[in-house]
Amino acid sequence: QVQLVESGGGLVQPGGSLRLSCTVSGSGIIFIFARVAWYRQAPGKLRELVATISSADISTYADALKGRFTISRDNAKNTVYLQMNSLKPEDTAVYSCNVADLSKSYWGQGTQVTVST
């Protein structure tokens, strides 16, 4: 069984910052060998990939988010972070964590990020 627990979402002003966390536990996956990703989905829109980080600490980002978002991992804590800076109203969405190995993947519960005055 694998559990993903997310935190860090909330309400923030435009231009502000948030740091999301995704902590992975359970015996169904070996975290240090896993690829982790953040996705987001706004109401009425398709889910989109925000960022990924591989077991080798190689990261990728959606083009529009490069320079504002940073993904990182702490293998000692089985945790992946998403640092979000210079937030815009269009960043408002439910952000979900996904962890995967070569055979299976798992989803977190999602955390709401709202960027608004």
C-alpha cells in the first residue's frame, strides 16, 4: 500500500509564494527509485502536467512555468516539494502529486491553491 499526503496549499495574493509538499509512505513503492510529478487541474479544464523529478534528480517543467516553479525531492524524508513563486490568478487549481515506478503509479488527494485578491 502507498499513501501520498500533500500540504501547503491555500489562499495567496497575486505575486506571492507557496511551497507544496508531498510525502510518500507505504511498502508498495521504493521512493528513491520513483519518479514524482505535480499536476494541476482548474475547474472545467483538463489536468495538466506541472513538473516532474526523476530518481536521478532530473527535473522538467511546463514551458509556461519555467522560472517560477521549482520541483525538488528529499529522499531522507520521502518528500517532494513544489516551490511556487510569483503566483498568478491563472495558477489557481487543485494540485495533485503522483508517484510512479515502471509498473504502477499512485495519486495524492490533491490540495487547493487559490491565487486571488
